[in-house]
Amino acid sequence: MKILHFSDTHLGFNDLDIINYENINQREADFYDAFSQIVEQIKTIKPDYIIHTGDLFHRSSPSNRAITFALEKFKEIESLDIPFILIAGNHSTPRTNLSSPILKIFENFKNIYVSYNQEYKKIEFDDVIFHTLPHLNDDSKALTQIELCEANISESKKNIMMMHCSVGAWYLMQEFGEWVYPTNKEYIFSKMDYVALGHWHGFGAVGKYENVYYSGSSERTSLNDKRNSKGFIFATLEENLTIEYKEINIRAIRQKEIDCEDFETSIQNLDVGDCLDAIVEVKLKNLTPLSSIDIQNKQIKDIFPSAMSVSIKREFKKSDSNSDIQNLEAISLEEYFLEHIKEESEDKEYERLKSKVQELFSKYEELSYDTN
Ligand SMILES: [Mn+2]
């Protein structure tokens, strides 16, 4: 039995305020592209079952574009005549009972089976039972739902459990409504042939279990996610379970550092060869308040002309006295200006200009106090 497991596709997610040639947010388009790549793989691999473990959409009320895209792709999957089972994650579950769950739009597809009612649902075929546990807003209900799942384990068929949660505290995403699977119910995993998990955005087995896996997300929903590898799981379930992780192509994220103590050399030594179309994050380190004023963001961005985006993080040099951030705020325009004159002029000339500058600045201050 061949199963293709993917998850956390977050359709409709957008970021970075960059619009592509089709007038779509570039990051949003990246998520559609990742999804399309997986659909193409499904067509090639032709698994016996396709499963998605939650967060199909980024929001519980997705945009028209996200919904339209999903419907187009689901139609392609539908035509393959392969059962496709999906559960709701925390992102696609409405927070109140007043709004209708979005996964309901797939109810009328012949080969698509959705589980979104915040309760255990058994989805049964000739050779396998999918024990689905979608996201629950009220996790005090979880225990009874897990017990229902346990009671439905079949002796004669394969058993596959599908959930969207953190198993142990390790896989928490610091998001609204996420829940932790109760540790004292983890023994159920050994009664399952495969436990397919969603929520955690990296691929991997969970702890000591050889049959419990997160497929990871298909793209990164945060720039804190530095993973350059995203994909899906191709599981083969015969006597034994074989897990294969298949990578897709996603936009790269690159982290670069510039040492501002040796600015010119550090820039010359930068490797920018891997930054084509990438999300680039540059850390300027060892900054002083004055060098920070001198180094413009534009100047740094120009070093990476082929990147899709460049974000700059400024890190100040540690000093013995007060923190440099405080120093930076404490430096007035007057002090900065005087510092500049000091560097540029002879001592005597500096003294003369200094008194002149101080005089002008105090006049200016008086003036601005009056008008305020
Ligand atoms: Mn997610």
C-alpha cells in the first residue's frame, strides 16, 4: 500500500509585500507553486491513498484566490480516482461555532474525504481505516475522542491515524489553539501501522517511534523557519513500513553576515552566488552608533541585486559602558554633527566651529520650543 502524506500547505499565506508579474503577492504564489509541485508528484507516483494532515489553508476564511486555486487542484486530484483524505488543522478551523468550516467545500467530491467537525471520524476502505482526529478548539474533549479512536482499531485492516497537534511539547509552534497530544495515550501509536502528523513544519519522526511522522509544511510561513528543504512523505506499507522523504523546490533563504569593524573587506569576501531569487537576511554585526548611521540599508541591498528580498538586522558591538542602543538614542544631531566636524577639521578650526554650532543649535531649540 502506497501512501502520499503531505501537510501544512497554508494556501493563501502572503508575506514581504512583493508583487509578481501576475499581480499576486510573490510569497503567496510560492505557496501555490509548492502545492502544484506536490500534485504533479501525485500524478507521477499514483499512490493508493493521499493524505493531508491539516492547515490546507492559512486562514479559516481564505481569500477567493486561495479557494479558487484549491478547487482547481482538487479537481485534478479528483480525476486520478485516488482517495484523498484531509483533516482540519488549527489554521482552517473557525474559532467560533458561528462560521462554517472551509473544508466543507470538498464534501461533494467523489474521492475526497474531509474531517473537520472537531471530533474523531473513522474513514474506512477495504484494506485500511483512517482514524482521523481533526483540530479541536476545546481540547478537554480530546481524551474521549482518542478513546473512540482506540476502540475502532481494526484487527484485519491497516490502521492509519491522522492528527494535527504537537506530540510532546517539542513540536509546539507558538500559535493560537494548538494542542498537545496526551502523553499517557501515546501507547496507541504502537497499535497503528502509521501515524501521520501535521502542525510541525519540519519533516521527521517523533521521538522513539518508528511509525510516527510529521511530513512538514510545503513552504515556510515564517522567516524564523530557516529550513531550505520542504517536501512530502511517500510511505510504503507492506509487512513493514518504509518512509521516503521527497523534496520539492522552494525559494531559498540565505543568511549573510557583514562585520562592520572591517566593513570593506567583509563585503568583498561575501559569497553572493547562492542568492539568486532568494530571501536574503543580512546581519550587520559589530556596529557602533556612528557606523550604524553611516551604513544605509540601500547600500546593503545593492550588494544582492539578484535576491528576491533583502532584510537587514543590525547588531551592535558590546561595550563596557551602557548598551549601545541607549548610546545611539542618546546621541543628538548636534553631537553627531560635532563628531563629524572633529574628524574633518584641524583642532583650532574645530574649537571655533564648535562654539558656532552649539550657538546655532541652542537657537534652533529655543525656536522649536516656542512653536510647540
Ligand atoms: Mn501549520
